[in-house]
Amino acid sequence: MNKSFLYFICMVSAMGGLLFGYDWVVIGGAKPFYEQFFAISDNPIMQGVAMTTALIGCLFGAMVAGVMADRFGRKPLLIISAVLFTVSAVATGLFNDFTMFNIARFIGGIGIGVASALAPMYIAEVSPADIRGRMVSLNQMTIVLGILSAQIVNMLLARDTSNADTQTWNLNWGWRWMFWAEALPAGLFLIMSFFIPESPVFTRLKAERQRNTAIEDTHTNDKAGLKDLFQKKYAHLLTLGLVIAVFQQWCGTNVIFNYAQEIFVGAGFDVDGMFINIVITGIANVLFTFVALYTVEKWGRRTLMLIGAGGLGLVYLVLGSCYALHTTGFLMVALVVTAISCYAMTLGPVTWVLLAEIFPDRIRGIAMAVCTFALWTGCCTLTFSFPSMNAALGSSGSFWIYSAICFCAFIYLMKHCPETRGKELKEE
């Protein structure tokens, strides 16, 4: 395959990651305004519903993605995810009813779930082994670019919140445009998805099924299902995949994106300072994801996972101690940026690379779906637990718990994580 065309189809597929990142983070900037618009500022339950509706959609999308991708192919599912992103972007900002707002968010969440499972798998299946890690990491690059885009759009639309006219505009229209801005890249993703080929792995498996299956048995062929995945011979791979997927969320870094307001206000910053610091973390996220594109092939997957687990464990230990000592100002921003940077060059991209590489061809679709479902379950539990944990233990206790999780994961990965750099994808 021509290398330029390879980069094109990988970048088109990775646009699902860009929309994943934007859709996932944009709600954090819109939160202060839509909560007032829908009169839920004093209703923690409804606030939680608004923040997690898309995550529930992610679970559903991830759950069906693997089975549908093995039945219908990778390309049709990417097109469907693009449609879902486009519909959600328009509808979320359009509705004045809180229930319809959440339905639109749920639709976008399904798109995230499908794209997060399919994009890295598709890229891994079309890429040569010697550059596969770098190509799959492009998906994470577009995720962080999507996150940064959402952070910048949120900041620009919400600037000068002390001005009464600006505040009124934000309450009525600003938060809507935060969501509507996603429609442009979503529409572009939809159009370009029609110009990429089907995965060669799916094409080969489909041909093999057609050769080995009698015409009358076409509906009972050997597509892998959960029963196949849970065979004893795959137990160690499935366990590793589930641990890696859940740990990427439970390491705690993503609470910085979802609860930036609480984290930076707790560190002594006002609302304007909060938005500026959020963009700073987004820039660090992008820069160190570029580092990952280089190091994932040079240093290997296992090394980067260990650096991520151990490094975050140390940073969170210090960060929790600073919260306990009521430290504020630049040092807190520096520690948060260090955590984001460590995550961006290790656990963020390498998790997706490993999940796309460790499973054999026959079960890769269903395995990616199960592991992505576990990842979003981890994200849901992280999102739900942080406010209660923060209220009960304070920011110091919360980050000490995340530190302990990181150190435990370091020990597990040291014992069980293989190195997959340069190895061909396994057929069985």
C-alpha cells in the first residue's frame, strides 16, 4: 500500500478520535452555563446525570461495536459513528428541554464508544508492523487535539465571564455553540469515511468464512463471540486487556479534564484562571503525545506503560501532599501539567496500541469491544466516584488513592505486560 494513502486512511479513521476527545471534554466548559439554563445548579443528581449520560452511551457503543464490526466490517461502523457525532453535535445545542439534551448527549456517547473501539483496531490492521505503534498512536494524537480544541473553544466563548452581557450570552447561546462547533469536523469525518477501504484483516476473515461455510450455514458461521473470547487459552490475554483498559481510567488523570473546575479552584484559581490553566494542560497533552509518536517504536510498549504507572504514582503522591499542605499557585499547575504530560506520552496512547496488538485476528473485534466497554465502565466509575471521594477525603486523599492504584498497576504490569513492538498481528 502506498505510504501516503496509508497515512490518509489512518488519519481519516483517527478523526473519530478527534471527535471522541472534543465530545468528551466540551461538556466541562459548558457545565457552568447549561446548569444555570436548565436550573440544575443546586441539584447534584441532575448535574451527575448531565455529566454521565454520554458515558453511558459510550458503554452501549463499545458493547455493540465489536460484534457489529465482525459482522458488517470496520468501515461501516466508522461511518455510523460519524453520523452519530454529527447528529449529537447539532441536537445537543438545539434543545431547550433537559431530557432531550441528555438524549442528544447519549447519542454522541454511542459515537464515542464505537469510534474508540474501532479506530485503533482499524489502524492496527492496515499498518505494517514496523510503524504500527506510531500509526495507532495517531489516534491518541487526534484525541488530545480534540480535547485541546474543545478547551480553546470553551475558553474563547466563555471569556470575560465578569461582564454581565457576556454572562447572559453564555447562559443562552455560548454553551450551545460549544457543542455546535463539533458539527464541522464531524461532517468532514462523515464525508471522508466513504473514501477509505475496508480493513484487510476483516476482508481476509470474511473470505475464509465464505470458503469454509456451506451456503445454508451462512448465518451460523464461525464469527467469534463472547463464548470464544472466554476460552481458557485466551484468559491471560483477556485479563491483561481488561486491566490495561480499566487502569487507563483509574489512574485518575481524566478527572483533571472532567473536574478541572474543582481541581483548579481548589488550588486557588478563579474562573478565568481555571480556563487558562485548562488550555495549558491541553497544550501539554498534545506536545507529549507527539513525544509518544517517537518513543512508542523506540522504547517499546512495556517500557512506556511502566514509566506511566510509576511516574504518575510519584506525581500524585506529591500532588496529594501539596493539597494536604494547602499549597496554591504555580506549583500546583506544574504538578498537574507534569501528570498530564506523563499520561500523554505513556498510558494515553500505549493503552490503545496494546489493546489493538495483543489479541489474535479471530477474536480482536469482540476483544476490543469488551476491553473498550471495560475502559468506559472505568471512566464512569471514576467520574461518579470523584465528587464523593473529594468531599469525603479531600483532594489530598483522592490523589493519594490514585497514587496507590498506579503503584499497584506498576507491579502487575512488571509481571504480566509483554512487549509487542515490531511483532506481526497474530492470526490465532
